[in-house]
Amino acid sequence: MSLSRYIYDKVILIDDAGWGDLILGVVVGALKLPDHKYMERRIPVTAFQPPNFERKTYLDEAVRIAEEIVNVMQPDKKTYFKVCSGYILSRIRSYLKQRGFYVETTKIVGELQERVEKGYIDWCIEVGVPPEKIKDKRRFYPLLEWVAEKVELRERLVKTGWKSWQEKWREKAYQIHLEKIAKVKERYYVKKH
């Protein structure tokens, strides 16, 4: 074997954002180097809600995105894929390997990570989340509070298939909601009387 077999002049990086976040689905992004061609797609929140969550529909959606990445970015056998180690991308890694591509599981940092993260944040803003609620990496509680403000409307944006949502966080969201209503009523009655 010659050394040239291991030198890849084309690389496609794949990463995701939103997997651990309370709301919406997941953004999957791909960056082709060296030309910095970028694409991103969204796995809808419905893939993370019953009954789809139990069926792991999100993994099928990830494969659909992988097919699109291959169609759009036109990799050849000299293309090297570096795919984030996240579980949601596990079927993407398998899909690419089955098609004969070299795939490395890795931690993605830098340009792609930033672009995919921005894609997820933009999606949150599109559905009405105030930017200040999602400016930090630790945004679970700010998002929970945002959902709780109008829980009867916003629960449809939540990954409700999560066991933790069903057993803990849903109740907490309603508790926050009721506490806010009580405070508003208290202020109203204090002003009136």
C-alpha cells in the first residue's frame, strides 16, 4: 500500500445541534473542504414526539439528510468524512460506510460547529424564542421558562418523547406557568384594592 491511499484532498464534516435542547428538532450541517460549501437540514420536532420518538424516526430522518448530503456535495472515493460522535449521527456514519466512504468519528469544532449552532439558534428565533433566552450554551432552563409562559401553545415545540419531559419537566413547566399566573393576579388585586 502506498502512502497516497491515506491522503484525502477532500473532506466533508458533519455535525448536529439541538439534540440536548428542550425544543424543536435537530439541525444537521455538512461542510465540504477545501471550498467551504455548506448545507444544513432540519430533523423536525415531530421526530422527537410520540409515537415517532419511540420508533427512533429521527435516525431515519438523519439518513435522509445523509442521502441529500451525498447528492448535493457529490463526494467521490477520495472524499474523507469526519462525522461528530453524537448518537443522532450514528446512522449517518453507517450509511456512509456502507457506500464505501472512509468515515472518522470525531469531535467537531470551529466553523462547522458554529454554523450548525447558529442554524439551531436561528430556528429558535423563527418560532419566537427571544434571542436573550438562547445566548448561552446552558439554555435548557431559559427554554423551559419560555415554554412555561404559554405552555398550552408551546408544548407542541417540545421534544415530548423524552422520558424526562413526561416524568418531570412537563409538570415543572405547568408549575412555572401557574406561579406566573398567581403573581399576575396578586399584582392585579393589589392595584385594584
